[in-house]
Amino acid sequence: HPNPTMQLIQEPLRREDIDRYMEAQSMDREQVLFYYQIYGEYLDEADGELSRQQLGNMLRAIGTNPSKVELDALMYQADGDENGGLSFEEFIAVIATLLKVQPKQNPEEHEREMRNLFEAIDLDGSGFISTRELIQALTTRGPEPMTPDEVRKVVSIIDKDGDGKMNFKEFCKLMDG
């Protein structure tokens, strides 16, 4: 768990800001609030903005897997004030771009791919992905594996029923953003 003395307090989003993000990024209220919550979870380790590494870890946590070159390009495009970090406004523009460019597939194919990925991570075949199984998957794969603490943070956001396990529905929500 992060050190509470180092944790930055994230101000709640004002209604007019939510509305502005919804319109600018073609998102619904739930999406804006979901990404704001995730942004805040990673922000407590930063100096008020997201670093390139934190952006990469967060994007992998929500189901995308950018290469180092793609991550550099995203940072370059999104960091409007060129300070090396992303504000929430810059971050949500990245997310909106990623959501628009992801190829759409038919629902049956998507469900089958999600089920195969879920089963690959569900090592014990229990029908749930435990925190341990997710840590094993996300800390050992990808160009920049996550730390166990980062994985636990993601689980705490997604695991709405607090049982320490992710069912297929929660997994799909995570992967689909």
C-alpha cells in the first residue's frame, strides 16, 4: 500500500468538468469517472501528473499493450505543455484516442477471445482470477511488466465485490475499459 503521507489528494471532478470531458472525448459519465479513478490511483505515486512509465503501466492494466515506440508517441502527442507528465485532461485525450482506434470485432469473436485470455490467466481453473494469478500474469509479461503493488492497485479498483478475485464479467470490464 502507498505511504499515506506521500499520497496526493485528488479533488473530485466538478459536474461541469465531467460534462466537458464527456463532450470533448465522446464518453459517457461512467467512463469519465472510471478513468478519473484509475488516474488518481496512479497519481499518488507521482508529482501531480502521470509519468511515461506510469502511463504505460496503467494502459496495460486497462487492457492495452503499447510498445515502447507507441508509448513514446502517445506521450509526445498528449503532453501539450511538454512538461514530461500528463494532466488528467491530457490523459483522458489519450484514452479517448485509444478507444477510437481499437479495431471493432463482432461480439461473438470478442467474447471468445476474452474467454480464452481469462482461462489462460485463471491458472487453477476456478472460474476466477485471483490477485496472485493476475500478479503472475502482469509482472512477467509485456515489454514493461508491472510491479505486484501496481497489480494489487488495479485489482482494488476493478474488484467491486471485494472478494480478491475477478470473475469473467469484472475481467471483461477491465479489458474493455
